[in-house]
Amino acid sequence: MTAKPPAPGLPRPPEAADAAVTLAALEAACEATDLPDAARVLLKQACDALRASAQDAQTARLRYHALFDAVPDPVSILDETGTVLDLNKAGLAAYRRPREEIVGQPIHVLNPELPHDHLNPVWERINRGQTYVIEVTNMRGDGSRFPVEVHSAGFVHDGRNCIVAVARDLSGRRDAEWRYRELMETIDRAILVQDTSGRVMHANIAAMRLFGIGEGQRINDELRSGRWRVIDEHGRELPNEQLPQQRALRWGRNVEATLGYFDRQRQQLSWLSVTAVPQFPAGANRPQQVLTLFSDVTALKRESALFDRAQSLAHIGGWEWETARDHLYLTDEAQRILGCYPAPDSIEGLLGCFRPGDRQAVRDALDRTMATGRALNLDIQGMRGSGQPFWVRLIGEIEAGDLLTSRLTGTLQDITERKQSEETLRVQARTDPLTGLLNRDAALYELDARLSDVQQLDLAVLYIDLDRFKIVNDVLGHAAGDRLLASAARRIQTAVGTEALIARFGGDEFLVICTTGDDPDRPERLAEAILREFGASFRLDGEEFSITASIGIARAPADGVSSQHLIQSADVAMYSSKRRGRNAFQGFTSELAEQQLHRLQLETHMRRAVQNEEFHLVYQPQVELASGRLVAAEALIRWRNASLGEMRPDHFIDHAESTGDIVGIGTWVMEQACMQLRRWQEHGVPIERVAVNVSYRQFLGEDLARNVRRALAESGLPGTALELEFTERVLIEDEPDTLRTFAELRELGVMLTIDDFGEGYSALNYLRRLPIHGLKLSQLFVQGVPGNQSDVAVCQAVTGIADSLGLGVVAEGVETEAQRAFLLKLGVDIGQGFLFAPGLMPGELQKRFLKLRAAAAHG
């Protein structure tokens, strides 16, 4: 809009003197004698009209100023550019300035802080036919400021667009608001101010305290988090739309109620008197917020009547026992929870609703409460008249009456659903998810519990291991293996029935725990039944497999009085059964006990062997079969113990693998072998690499590649100087971890060889995928060539597989010239065995090499 030049003020009506002169002239003209009658009539009418117009103008001017000055708020008239055209008396009084300092001046004289374009939003709103409202700070003549709320509207005067602005002084309202806030904070009643969506806009200190809102917590989050449940005086839970605040907003009037607020976090019920007051904005017919006052009346309700605090929240009932006359009163909710009809009216009647084992606990708790005054709090189990079990939490406290009576009062909460949920979680924590049987932890817990009771010491443990399971698992995969385990578990359950507990103890091993006091032959009878169930073949994915079981039996207390000892005895018996041919059971015997004692002694000494420097290494040369040139050496561990004497490796290696000690021993062997190869090279013995046997347990850990890296770094050897030999068990033990470990070792340059290939699982599908370098032909097959055709066929098959996969072959156990000739003809280049040398001490191997090199030089 184009602004017009400012005017010094509103146009004034004609001056009274000018009007009077004009009127007198007209009247004189009417008196002229020569004036025609018609003209005289017209002049007369003009005089009358002028006289009336002057009168009306004067009346309008007086009315305008009367109304203008009667407004109690400052009112200013502005032109389009913001120049003040007029100001009423209230404005002059409010701004404390003479009229000439304001009228004719820009509006900035009243508010110096206004931006230059402050009229743009004003005219934008006025041009839409609306009023513009804003809160600003105006300035008095002495420079002091005061807040105002300005309402601006537009009008047209004498063809010009003008603004009338009414400024309402807010100083009094701000003071009132401050006093209102101060009152809210100091009042002892909790106050919440909420908008129509329920969001808390303000909460006083008493409200924060009442609702347990701590420092750093947000009251909106706490009130909406599900922490609170609200009930009426009849115990019915109220939905959100039935709360007093929502009803006050919906109905537009005050709502009062007494409600119970149950705090799930603190497990506490409080009764509150609630008054909700809707608050309306000026001129509105619907409230925009609600102010709610809360008063804690829990104590009043407790004192006024016991059963008003019955707490029917979440199935909470109330009870009262008058001890003097043994009279019991139960609320309706308490009667429903107990399910006893007619309701018991004595304490013994109440106890009759509970499980026999819990009745004495309740009696003792009641006696303690009566004697000490301390509250009782018990979780107890009972049975309703319908036969349905239930759990309740019984809470009570003593209330002193007169000298002749005393009362116990409290609550009875139905916690059946919670207990059932806890039981479900407990069962899940105790259950093997694959088979539905007890898991390892649950089996140990049950066994410990029974062994700790002298009346249940007559029991037995059956340790069951599935024969050939790993082969089936490898052939068909883990999913089929899981189905096989589940099927095996069902067969064991069929055989055992309800006579014993059954658990999956781990992998393909199961545990059966049975009593023997009433049937001494039960363990053997159950073992026979299990073996019969495994007599039929298993069918998986269209294939039929014969899976048998080896079972070991141990009895308490003869074979062990702790769960660990008893299970270990059963495990020893199971392995004895497996060694005797499998598909049988074996009881623990004194001979096995002696073997077990020997194993324990072996384990104790073995764990100290590295620290006591009892292990040492010998090295068997690996040579070129054609020339006899020494190319590598295999490190072989030996153990000499002061108490046990010289221990053969086959006596302690398997045991070290079963206990896990092989991991530490294997790391020591690798480090020592690498250091020895370094020393040989420094003394001129050009052995290309040293071979070290690696257990499958070392592959299962996460440290094999790191240990190899450290051994190479400490000895200063490249990765190609180390060869790791592992059995075929590594191929199927844990494929993802195995592949990752192989990849890390391959990156180091380490040679990877399968030892005794053909003796184990011969998992060719794994062999095809793993990044190995070679195979070692087992001496089990080499010792029969060239005379035994079966061994010849196996050797030919192994070398054929190696050749087709591009793998090297090393023959073990070469003892005769005939064997060497056969292997050379077969294409095997490297061999080791007594034909060349047994395992030698490091110095002896070095001397033998130097002797051979000297002989070759003289020859």
C-alpha cells in the first residue's frame, strides 16, 4: 500500500465564529426589501439548514471526544505511516507526556524498540478484516517501561486509511500471574495444569513429591509410562477418558472424585481426593486447559473405614482379623480371589484355603506380627473350591484398638498370573529348546538338590552317548543332526517313562537320574530299555541310519556324593562301554575307579608339567625318499614325570584333549619348535621347516592364529618355516570358525596338512573347501604295503585324491626299503619313519645331519 503524507491531526469541524458570521449574513439577506419572495424562502431554508448542521457538528464533536476520552485504556489514532493523529486522556495519563509531544509524532515516540517494518503485519491483518493483537513494551515520558497488549483495527476517515490502537496495561496482570505462580508453589496441595491432550503444562512442587517424580525425571513421561493405574472406590480401573481431568474438559464444569492411584514402581496404593477445574480463554465457550488439585487422603480412608482401602486394583482385596474374638472379615474382592464360598470368618478358615506347606508359615508370620508389631508380607499358594490353584501376596499390619481388642488388617493380592509367568520363564531357563528335556544346568541343580538330602542319597545316574552321531551329522548336516537328537530324546523318554528325570547334557550326550531305594535294579533295567529303543534304525531325509548308544551307570553314594563326582564316574563307565564295542551299558567298578584316580593324578601332574619343565621335544626327520636329503622335521612331545615316570604320548595326549589342557601344551610345543628351527639354521643345518601337531581344540578357540603369529615373531621365522598338522576331526567340528582360522593361517604363509588322513571321518566335502597344502599318509596303511592289497588300494586312493586336488603327500611310518620303493613308484616324494631315523633330540639330529653332509662331501 502506498503511504500518504502524514497529517498533523484529524480534520476539525468549522470554527463556531465562522459559522455564526455566515448565518448572520444569510439572515440579513433575508431582510432585504427588494428580495424576491422565492429567493427569500430559499435563503430562509439555507439559514435553517446551516443552523442545524452547525448544531449537529458540535454535537458529534462533543460525542467523539466524550467517547474517546471515556475509554480507560490508552487509545491512539494513527495514519498509514504510523504517525499519531490523536490520543485520548487515558493515553496522556499513561504516557505522562503533554499532547504536543505525541500527536503529530511517529509511534516510535511511544515504543522506540519497534522495527521499521512493524506496520506490515498490522496492515496485513487489517486488510483481511481482522484485528491485530501484540504484546509490546511502551515507554513513559520519564523513560520507564510498562507492558501492554495492543489491539489494532482499521477504519477510513476523510478518504484516508487510519488505525485505531487500544493499549491494555498488563502490569497488573503480570503481577497477578506472579502471585498466582507463587501461590501454586507454596500451597500444600498438589496441582497439575494440563492441556486438552493431557500434556502437563505446569506441576507444582507438591505434585512432583506426591507422584514420586525425582530430579531429572519428566513428569509427562512418568505419568504416561504405564507406571500408574487408577481405580475408583469400588476397585474398578478407570480408562483415561473417565479421569476427572478429561470429564472436566468435556463437560466444561468442575469434577470431584476420590480415586486410588497404584504406583507399579513402588508397589504402593494411595487414595487421592481429586478436583478438576476447567479453564476457559476470554470469550471462549470451551476450556483450553484444566487445573487439577490432589490431596492425599490415604490416612483418612484408613482411619475412617478399613475396607475403603481394600485396594481392588489388579485383584487386591482387603481383610481384617479381630484377634480377641477371632473374627475375620473379607472384602468381596478378597473372597473372589480365594474362591471359597461361603467365605471363611475365622483365621483357621482362611488358612484352610492355603496349601498345607504354607499354613504354618502364615501362622508363624501372624504370631510375629502380633508379638513385635512388624508388618507381614508373604507369597503363598492355595487352591480354590473349583480346584484351580492360585498365588496370593498376603500383607498385613497391626492396628491397636482399645485395651480389650486388637486388629490385624491388610490386603490380599492375586499374583497368580505373575507367578505363572515366572514359572514359564523358569521352565524355559531349565529346558533344552531342541529336545524339550531338562538342560545341563537344570540337571545339575536337580542332582545337587537330591544329593543334599540324606533321604534321597539312593540314586543313580545314567550317562548316555550316541554312537556314530558325528558321522551322520556330517553327512546330512546340522539340521538333520538336530532332528536326530530330538528323535533320540523321544526314544529315551519312551524307555524311561516317569521313572526318572531326563536331561540333554550337551551335544549328543544325555543324562538320566533315577532313584534306587525302592528298586535297586532300576538303573540297569532302564539302560536295557533304552538300548532296546535304539535297536530300530533312524530314518532321516529318506536315508536309514543305525544309531546306537553307549551308557555308563554310577550310583550314589558308592560312586560319588557330589554331582560332579557322580557324573564323572558315569562318564568313565560310559567310555569303558564304548571301548568294549558300543551299544551296551557299563556300571562303574573299582577297576574303573582306579583308572579314574589315575586320570585325576595324571591331570594334576600334567597341569604342572610345563611350569616344572617336564615336557621336552624330539624331532623325527622328514626326508626325500629318493635321495635321503633332510627337508623338514616333525616335533614330537615327550613327558618325563618324577612320580609317574616316562609317559607315552598316547597315554596323555587324549586326556589333555578331553580336559582342554592340550591348548596350553600345544602352544608351548609350537613356540619351542620354532625356536629350535631358528637355532638349527644358525648352526648351518638347512632344515626348511618344522612340523607341529595341532589339536582340534586349538582350532575351536580364537587364539590359534594369534599364537602362531607370536611364535613366528619371537623366533624370527617366516610363516613358510612352520607346518601345522591336524586330524580330520578339525574338518567337521566347527566349519565357520575353522574356515576363518585356516584363512588367517594361510595369510601368514603357514603350511597346513591333514595328519593320518583316512583314519577318521574322511569328510571330502570339507577337504575340497579348506585351503590346505598337503596330506599325511597314515602309517596304519603304509605298514601293509606292498603286500596287503587293501592297504595298497587305500594308499593309491589317498595319493590320487591329493594329486587331483594339487596337494602334497608325506608318508608316515616308512620302515623298509620295499615300502620306500612302493611309495616312490606311487609318486610320494617325502617320507618319515624308522628307516631313516626315530625321534631324535635336537643335538643328535644336528650331529647326524653334519655327519651325513661330511660323508657326502668325501664320497
